[in-house]
Amino acid sequence: MTTDNPPPRLEPPSVLVLTKDEEINIARCLETLSFSDDIVVFDSHSTDRTCEIAESFPNVRVVKRPFSTWSQHSNWALENIDFKHPWVYYSDADERVTPELQAELLRIVNDESKPYDAYRLRYRNMFMGRWLRHGGIYPVWIIRLFKPDKIRYEDRGVNPHPVVEGELGDIESHFIHFSFNKGLDPWFRKHNSYSTGEAAEATQVLEGSNMWAEFRRMFQGDSAKERRRGFKNLSFFIPFRGPARFVYMTVLKRGAFDGNPGMAYAAMVSMYEHWIEAKLKSHRQRWDERTRDAASKALGRPWR
């Protein structure tokens, strides 16, 4: 009598999860990552129960570091954390890995015939109980599976892009993004901070470049990174960013097809774009100085 040999166990990727006060999300996130025996919760000194909850999972270890910038923080993790496996999957705490994605991740990291050093995938963003399929926010491809020695994040204060040393492949499955699980206030606070950084960067671009130079850079740059930077910088020259983004999302990209959630989200993103433009004008036109001068003239004495 013979018995079939069980199939060999597939080696999982290690997992990196960045956290800061994520007690409302962390448990459900980690439950969907149970296929990995090496999950690193990289925490920025949370003040809630995030670390306590994470440490209750047997396959999780917590590493703490004060947050600096996204690029510095992420690069520190890649350079200093000793991952158990050669592949790392990155996840935010408000994301959920689907069973389909779990299976595809396991297949990929155990297939040595592929030439890739990193993979990108898409996500489904949930808002007001609905997947926002339109509005230009799907599909967005982002790099999440990689060999940690083959990737570094560019030095930007806001939304740094990972730069891959090697070949880049695609994953067909999705993860689910619940970016509003903690309510709307965190979104507004985060994007208020982002808009400050974007405005400061835009000020440097507008004072050191011009629209034609960035247009040429977008099409004639020496690398994909250079061309992407040209496209980003060119956007800083566009006036009326808020209204333009709203029309783009709701009409050109059919965000209105997502109903009230799609329209509400487009309004929020448009507000974010308006913040960037308003702060940019404040930097360049020095509104604070002009306000003090006007107040001094009205009062007949220096404003303090």
C-alpha cells in the first residue's frame, strides 16, 4: 500500500506593515496575512493598543522607530530589519489581502524561473461602503512585493516612489483598501500635511524651472523616473487645480458613475488640490508679510 507524498510547503514572503495608532485596523490586517510566518510591524511609537494587539499574534514581531519622512522611514526598514525570507510584501494596516492574492503571492515567490525583482499590483479603494471603480483612481499600480536589497524609496517628503534595481512584474490579484476605517478626520489631517509638502516642493519647481522644460523632461527624460518627475512637475504649472481635478474625476474619468460616494470623494480630492494651490500662492506671494504690512498701515504702527 502506497500513500501519496504531501506537496512541498511553499515558502511565504516576509511581510512589512507600517503602523501608527492603528488599533482599529491591525488585527484584521494581520489575520489576512496569516500565510506568512514572518510579519514585521514597523511601528512609529503608537500611543494606543497597536503594538499590544500585534504582539498577540505568534508570527508577528514589532520594531519601533520614530517617524521622520516616508522615504527615510521606509528605507531604514529595508536597510536595518533582518527579514526571514528573500521576498517582502509591504502592507498598510488598513489593507486586506484577499485569498486570491495570498495564493498568487505564494506562487510567485516560489517560482525561481521569473526574472523579476519586484512586482506591482492594483487595489480596490472602499469609500462609503462602495468600491470606487471610476474617477481615475482605478486601476492604480503600486509596488508591494520586492526583494529588499533591490528597492529604495526616492528622497521626497510626500508620496515617495520606490525605485527598483532590476525587472518589474505585475500581479493580477488585488488587495482591498479601507482607507476611511478611522473616519474622515485622519484623511483630512494627512492630506493637509501632504498639501504643505507638495506646496513647498512646487515652490522650488516654479522658481527653478519652467513649463516647457518640464514638458520636454516628461517626454525626453533619460529614465522612467526622470519622465515621471517631469509629469509631476508640469502639474504644478496648472491653474485652478481644484476645479480642474473635480471635472477630470467626475466627468472625464466617469466618477459620477460611482454615485454619491464617487462625487463626495472627487470633492475631497479637489479640495486637497486647492489646498496645494493656496499654500503655493502663500509661499510665492508671501501672504503673511503682506498681511502684516496691510495691518501696520491700517493701525498706523508696526504690526506685531
